[in-house]
Amino acid sequence: MAPAAKVRVAINGYGTIGKRVADAVAKQPDMVLAGVAKTRPSFEAVRAVEKGYPLFVAGTGRAAEFEAVGLKVAGTLPDLLGRADIVVDATPDDVGLANRAIYAQRGIRAIFQGGEDADIAEASFSALANYAACRGKRSLRVVSCNTTGIARAVSVVEPRWGVASWEATLVRRAADPAESSRGPVNGILPHFHIPSHHGPDVRTVYPDLPIVTTALVVPTTLMHVHANHVRLRTAPKDVAEVIRAFRETPRFHLFAPWERVDGTPQAMEYARDRGIGLNDMIENVVWEAGVHLEGRELRFFQAIHQESIVVPENIDAIRAMLDLAPDGPTSVTRTDRALGIPAPR
């Protein structure tokens, strides 16, 4: 029997998320990268060509501008879409909405990112939460980095003990490492709208979750940190049971006290040491010393690497939409193995 044809995936937008998703697609056994699209030349366009990724011109970009600096292009975005079975839109916030009409006209399935409003797609997606409900959809929105982190945590806690209430304070990074024009440089900026948009966004995945979120921005580029207070419906036996539940779940990395990981600097140093992706920390980081339980009151900290956490979610969304795996756990295992993400331990 001949092997099944690989799904052809187009990436529109080749920045922080797009370049990581492109690399992830190229590593999957059941996918092939049809190409990537950018609007203007950049070092990232150079890297795409160096990696052998077909480069296309998107939006208001002009092929002549690329060719003037020695970057050969394979065509325009419509040409790329004609070569693909599905497109991952990794363009800047709000650009995806304009692109939606282009994808619809072409009749191609599309995945959008969490910077877009939830109504851009048929459903919001988080692999550990609602893979089955998203199978066969023609459009999905992979929720944002912070929402993905919370949704993953909910997938651990809610099925085991139930959630009476969930409060989370998000300490957000000010910018990605390459974003030199953003701040604050010296300040802490509270977000005065309560709840912050993260709680309502989590409910696009878990509609009945009683969650309230608050947020503030601090001058760091490394990661976000969430301080969670969850009132459970049923009390775990002890804190070890909670730690074990996190440890046994894919896409969580727990640091024990003896590992001397005090916060996000060491977590990202660990990521650089192991060298997955672009030295990424794709999993939710949970500190064992930061998990506290008093009866039904659970408190824990988690850190979220904003540049990479949604990358495997995009891969699983592709499989869900095109029915490439029998279930969510199978897809997650397949994705993580291809990306080098360690299995639960």
C-alpha cells in the first residue's frame, strides 16, 4: 500500500510565530511545508530561503523588492494558497481578519492566531481541551499564549477535582526580545479593565469556567507568569497528588526545588541548554515549590513562553481540521515527538 500523501501547509506571515510553525510543520511526518509568505524582505526572509522554504509575496509586498536584495520568490500569496490544503495565518493582529475573505474565496481551510477576535473562526482551539470538538472545522483560532497556558492548566485541574472558581493574575512581559520599540523600560503598568481579556478568552474554550483574570505589564522580554488561585469542588488527597497530575500531563514542565530554578531567567536558560526549536520553552513551566494546597484551595504559579507555546497547538489544529489523527492524545504525542518535546515524566 502506498503511503498516504502528506498534507500541504501554507504559512502566511513569517515572524515570531510563523517561522516557528513553519519549522514545526517541516518536522511532522504527515505534513509538508508548501511555502511561507511575507510582505517585505528581512533577515527572516533570508533564513526562510536558506532553509529551502519556498518564499511568496503577501499583502502589499512587491516581488521586485525581494529580488532587488537577491531573494528569489516563488509567486504571490494566491499562488501559495493554490499549492496548499490548509493555511496557517500568522500575520500581525487584525491582519488575519482581512485575509479571511481571501481564504474563503479560495475555499481553503484556515487557522488564525489568538490576536484575532474569537468570531474570526468557527471555534477557538486548545489541544488538551477541545480537540474532539474541533475536528473537521474549516476554520479555527488557536488561542493566545496566555489563554493557551491557562486552558492547559484547566485541562489538568477541572476533570480531576472540578472548579468552583478560578482567579488568575497575569504578570505579562512587555515585549518579545526582538521588539525594540516597545516598553515600558522602567515601570509596572496595571491593566485597569477587570476582568482582563484573558478570562473571557479562556471561556471561548471552556464556556462554563468561572474565571476572573487581572493583568499587569512589567519590563521583561522573557516570559509571562500567572499566579493562580483555584477553589476546587473536591479536595485532592495532598499537594503531591496535584504535582503528580501536572507532571503526568503533556506540555507541562515541572522544576523541583533542588534544580535551583528561581524564576523565568533560569527557566529560559534551561530552554537554551536543551535547544528545542529556537531554544524555546514550549511547555507550561510549573514550580513544585510554588504549588500550595489548603483543603480545596489550590494556588500555583506557572510561566508561559510567549514566543513558542502556541506552536504545537497550531500543528494539532491542522490534524483536527483534516482528521489526521484518531484523537487528541494521539496528535499531541505525534506532534511533541517530532518537535523533541519530552514526554511526561
